[in-house]
Amino acid sequence: MKLAKEFYLREDVLKISKELLGKFLFTNINGKLTGGIITETEAYKGIEDKASHAYGGKRTVRTETFYKEGGISYVYLCYGIHSLFNVVTNSQNIPHAILIRAIEPVEGIDFMLVRRNKSTVSPVLTCGPGSMSQALGIRQEYNQISLQGDQIWIEDRGNTIKEKDIVKGPRIGVDYAEEYAAKPWRFGIKNSRWVSKRF
């Protein structure tokens, strides 16, 4: 069952980030169904968060998606190469978002291999936010897509990850964010090999 829109509209982005672990992220792009179990997430806490694109209330053409009501995608280009997929949460004008960093592939693996130009299934296929988006066919044009639609969505299949089975650590690539660089706002499934970087 697709996650209800209300799931994304809650205030606690850290809680939502942890609850996304074990959920199933799917895409249906050009008739190709691909997806897998979310194994790693990163929370971004809007205006207060020095690692966030919306820090200090910054609003640009790119970040306007951040300020919309939760339950949509925020896809942006990193280093001019990688499309990174985020889930927008909270109410309109509260720019919270969660970067999905990795999945364990379960559906459409042959399509993922072609998109990633790989011949074998290993964590390299879908671990790391750029690799994951490429495997799922997510590009910038899928920015602001409703997660209630049929192109990108997240399902709850009853696979709840308990708090004791969640590992936490600092986010990746945010050294510039001063005291926020060390915040343990990256979450992963304990002992999963399908994470982008060991905790």
C-alpha cells in the first residue's frame, strides 16, 4: 500500500527519516517498474539546518520545491552529474526533506543493471544517492512529482525497522555545515550491506 500523504506532512523529519527505512521505493518510468527496500536516509531540517539548501530561509528556483507541502519529490543535480532524490515533508513553507541514499534492489533488477551499465548485482548498483537515482531512472525532470502518483511512490509492506536495528551517523559531504556537520541525521538499517558508506 502506498504511504498516505499524511505520512509526509508530520513535523518530525528525523522520525520520518527513520520510519522510511524498510519501506519500498518504486518507479515506473517508460513502462519499466523498478524498486527496492530503503536502507539509508538523511534528514535535512530546513531553515535552521546549515547543511540544507533552505538554510536561513534561502529561496531560489531550485529550492522552491522544498517549500511546498510534503508528499512530493525534490530532485536536484549534484556536481552537474548526479540526480539526487529527496522526499519533501512537513507543511507548506516549512522546508524539510529527506535524501534517500540507498536501496536494496528487489524489482526490475535487469533494468537497473542496464541503466547503471553493470553486469552483476552488488551494493554498487543502488548504494549512494546518485547511483540509486540512476538505477531507478530518476532524473531532474521528476522534480515535484506527487508520491501518490504512478511514476514514483513509496509503499509500506509491513517491514517495520525497530529503533534498536537503526544505526545513526553524521551526514555525508556536509563538512561546510559547521556544528550541523556532526549531527547524527543519517540513518541506516543495522548490518545491511546495502548502504552507501559504513556507519
